[in-house]
Amino acid sequence: MTMKIREPKDVAPQLGTIQNDKYEVIRPFSCNIVRTIMEPKLVTSMQEIFTKQSENLDEETPIEVDNSYGLAGNNKREFNITEDMLDTEGVSLLTSCLADISSQHYISSIIVEWRFKKDVLTPKHVEIIEKHLENMSITVNITSVWGNISIAGDFNPPHTHSGHVSGVAYFKIPDNIEREWLLEDHDPSAGLINFWDSRLQVMSLASFKVKPVVGDIYCFPAWLNHSVWPFRSPGQRWSMSYNCEVFNKNNDLRLDDLEKAELRKERTRLLKELEDL
């Protein structure tokens, strides 16, 4: 059984703007990638889960948590993370972390889209949408959470996820990985996650690599192609992945019928003013 939030998680955004002091918005392509740092207590709780799963790696993963046939990766162990692996506080910290960063991804994407649209709209249209953005009510449903334990030679081929947004978090990297990066003859790649844009063109970034850091968590669109490069160093790389569905209970950039009627009235008035000039 994968982890699900039994009741949808409501997140109250701050006036429709991303919390810049906590979340970093990265935009290498046409979509956002959002990064933040997990609470230390959550990192410790997750490391305890991975420590147990990293024991007896030469044995088969227990069938009740085995997720190797449901994933694209080639890792030593791939296991579902379930609620009963965590205490009450751990479940709360994890669900809050995933819901918060997923909602921030949604908000940041809407904000970017709005910045490109607002300059060509009428004042009433802008007024209506900006009220929407002040009253967003985000619901996040966590559909699946799983762990990956990688050793030297393991990798994830290019793949996408299901749902609306997905993410990856890091809890351990090999001790010698920094040395391995220095020994690579050009850009480091060992153990890095690589995001891919299909449009390989001049003056357009098509590949974006991220070095894993313990405590970091990234959120990105589920459709965004990504892969993980193998490393050679001894030791293990612990990462968690997840899929979420994100909904806004209220309108964001959409208009309801009453609002469309308001815009028709405004356009009629503006057209009359032009004719009277």
C-alpha cells in the first residue's frame, strides 16, 4: 500500500505568491522546478526508514513493500514508503512537506503564466484575476511515495511520472562523491539527476543537472522527462520520490459566467469611450 493522504491536504498560499524566503523557483525550460530544504526532524525520520531498508541488501526486498516492478529505475532496492513506517509526527511532517512544495509549484506556475498574460487584458479582467490569486485554496492529494537505494552502477533511465507533480528528496549520498565529481573530465554527472527538454536548439537549454544534497527536495511537473546517472564510489545513495495531484478549489486564471458578463459590460463601455473620442 502506498502512502495516501486520507483527507485532502489544504494549503493556504500567501496572497498567491511563492514564499521566496523558503522556496527557490528554478526555470531552466518552459516549466518550473521548485526546491526547498526539509525539516531536520523529517530528514532524520526518513533516514531511519532507509537505514532499516539498507540492511540485508543482498536479500530480496520484502514483497509487501517491493516497488521494483512498478518503477523505471535500476536500483539495488526500490520500496514503497507507507504510513506505518513512520510515527504520527513523521507522517505529519512528510505529508506537510510534500503538500507544501507541491502547492508552491502550482502557485509559481500560475504566477508565471499570469505575468505573461496580464499586460494584454482589460483593467476589469486584471482586477478579477488578481482577486482570484489572493484567494487560491490548494488541495493536494499524495498518490504515491517510494524510496530508492542505489549503489555503484545503479541508474534511472529517462522516464516520466503520473499525476500532476512529482518530486525527489535526498537523505544520503556516497562519502566520496565530491572526489568523483572532481575526477570527471568535464561536467560532473555521477549520481546526478538530469532533467531533459526535448527541444535541442541553439541558445536554448535542453539539459539541466542537479547535484543531490542531503535535505534538499525538488518538485517538478510529472510529465518532465528526467533520469539519474550512475556513480562509481562505494556507499549508498538514498532518495525518495513521490507523485501528487494538485487542485485549486477556487478559480485562478479561469472566469466564471458572471465574471465573463462583467467583462462584456466593460468592453462595451470601453468601446463607447473610443467612439466618443
